Amino acid sequence: MTQLSFKNRIALNYIITTGLLILVVFFTLYYIVKHAVYSHIDTGIKVELQNHFNEIKVVNNAVILVDEEEWEEREHNTVDINPVFVQFLDLDKKISEKSPNLKNKRLVFHENVENFKIFDAKIGANTIRQVQAPLIVRSKKIGYLIIAMSLNDSILVLDRLFDIMIMAFPIILLVLFFIARFFAGRSIKPINAITSISGMITKDNLKSRIPLPKKHDELYTLSETINSLLNRIEDAIEREKQFTSDASHELRTPLTVIKGTLEVLIRKPRDHKEYEEKINYCINEVDHLNILVDQLLMLARFENQKQNILRESVYLNALILDVITLNSEKINNKKINVKFNAEEDFYINSDNYLVVTILRNIISNAVKYTNEGGEVSVSLSKRTGKIICKISDNGIGIAKEDLETVFNPFFRSNSSLHPEIKGTGLGLSIVKRFTELLHITFQMESKINTGTIVILEFNEEMK
């Protein structure tokens, strides 16, 4: 089945709705006209019924017209305009008198119809509206009176009205379809323009933007939203390019160092101590390269992925002690005083591996950037249903203007001032990404030569 265009779908939906509305209007109009016609005829029948009751008298139990000649003349004159049929019956349902316009026909008395109830009936092939009522004189029923009026003209009018509506309905719908299609086409012209301009935007041409319409309507909002999306895509691609460039540089640097060291080493014979020194230097660079590759793989693995999260009960106190133990060699070498304070045992429902990675990066940074003989403090507490982990140090700190930038991959604040401190610049990027994945609130405050404070807010495990 061929898919209708958007323009045709708009027109089709419009005429379906309008068509249903027209049908309701047509049928309502038809039944209003029909009700008016029948009400007019029923009123006429009631008037005729009352008139004939007033124009008769009974002599010896026989019905006699007060002025028969006038009655016959009136009935004759009204035959062609609005035929009124009158028929008198005795108690045996035999005709005692009838109007001249009935000629050789007769009105049928219906036993199953209530007295004075107006209903549809037939005279031969003609449809009539009829009422039948008893003739009562001095509380005694002496016969029946039947009054009827022709419905042929009314039915003809109603039938013609119905036929006109049936024929007009598809014509109206067809005209409405083309009108709706025309206006729908005009309405979506700006959308076609947006589509055309969007088609020209490629990865090599991300600077183009959709012109905003003058009117602040839905199309203005759509254009603004698409432009905003393009801005985000452009920023993401630029960050991706920058990340790729930085990653290539960071990977190339240790490889270049290793290659240069080995080339120098084989140019001429060296003593054992010199060989050992250069090989250990290369090993350190390989270790640095391994750390860098591991962190890059970690970022790539968890980029925009939540299916890798394996939630379980995590004992925070034990994790922190394990991370401190892993850094014990660095802590002892720099004679750093590490304090850990926990009010009680704290459990969270989270991914153990990701939480360990977050804590390891933050605590190892605190140890790395704390001066010899300094202090690192880790505390756990509870506040308004949240578990607060506070990690602080009195190290070299981070410049205020770098507090946001430090979360960018490979960025290291004032790294040139501290060449002795090695790092990849990926640790805080990983922390930022993992805290977002686990919905952990992450805050960091820092001041140059004063230290850094990191606060993590965990949701407490429901017991």
C-alpha cells in the first residue's frame, strides 16, 4: 500500500473529521425538517378532528352533519391543496359517512391503536397520517370518527432532501479534500525549507543553521530546537576530535620516550647499572601506558551505557579501607597522615566495581597531590536519608578557573608547575561519568595551596 504524503494525510484527517461533522449536521437537519413536517400535519389533524366533532349531531343514534353541503364543498376545495380524509363509522365499524375525496376508498379502523393516537397508515399505495376517535353522545358511544391527511407530498419532499444530502456529501468531501490539501501544502512549505536546509548539513558542514521564522509559532520552536540540537552535535564532535587528538598524543608520548630510550641504549655498549636504569625507566613508561589504556577502555566501555551496571549491596566502610590499603605504599613514602572516620556501618545498593573506581581515583588523587607530611581525611556520615562521603586533603589544590575544566579528558591543572607529579588527566573524567551513571551527587571545592574537598552523596540501601 502506497504511503500517503504528510500533506495528503493532513487533508485526509481533516475531511474525515469534517465529514463526520457534516453527517451529524445533515441527519440533524433531516430529522428537524421531518419532525416539523409531521408536527404540522399532526396539528392539522387535531384541528380537523375538533372541527368535525363540532359539526355533527346525532338523530336516532345516527350521525348527521350540521351543514352537509358546506362540508362537502370545503372538503372538495381542499383536496388538491392538503387532502383531508374523513370517515364516520357506526358501532359495528361500518361506514355511515365519508368525505367525497375518498371516492371508492375507505379508511381502515385499526383495533390495536389507541384512541386519539396519530399514526401512519395506508390508503391503497398512498401513505397517510391518521387518527381515530370514538363518537360519544350523552356518555354513550355511538360510533367512531377517523381523520386522515395525505403524507405523499411530505414524504416526497423528505425523500428529495435526503437524496440531495446523499449526493452533496461526497461532492462536499471531495471539494474539502482539495481545499485542505492546498492549504496543507502551503502550511508545510516552511517544513520543506527546514528539510532542505537540514539535508545540506553534514559532519563537514556543521556551521549552517536553519533561519528562524519571523512568527514565534510551532515552526519557530522546531527550528530553534533543531539549531540547538546542531549546536550540541557540533560541540560533541569537537570534543570527540579533541579527545581523539589528546588520546593520540598521550599514547604517542610514552611510546616515543620508550623508543628513544631503547635507541640510545643500543648505540653502544653500556654497563650493567646503566642498562638496568634505562630498562626500569622504560618499564615505568609502559606502566603509565597501561594505566592510560585501561582508563581509555573504561571510559569507552561505560560511555552512554547503563546496561553494564550490576547493582548489589556495597559495604562502603570496607571499600574505603581497601582503597586506603592499596595506596599505603605512597602514603608511607610521603609520610601522609590518613584519617578515616565513620559513625556506623554504611551500605548502599550500587555497582561495586564502579564505586571502587570512583573512590580509588579520588583518594589516590588526594594522596598524589598532598605534600609530604600532609593529611588526607575520609569520613562517612548520614544526613536526611543520604550517606555523605567527604574526602579532603591539604595539598596543592586546584585553581578556581580550572574547577570545571578538570573534568575534561587529559586536562591537568598547572601540570607544568609540578612535573614530578605524574598522571593521565582521565581520573576525574571517569569519576564524573561514573557518578552520573550511578546517580551519585558529586561536589568538589578547591583552593590553591590550601587543599581540595570532594563530597559524594549516596542513596542509603533500603533494608
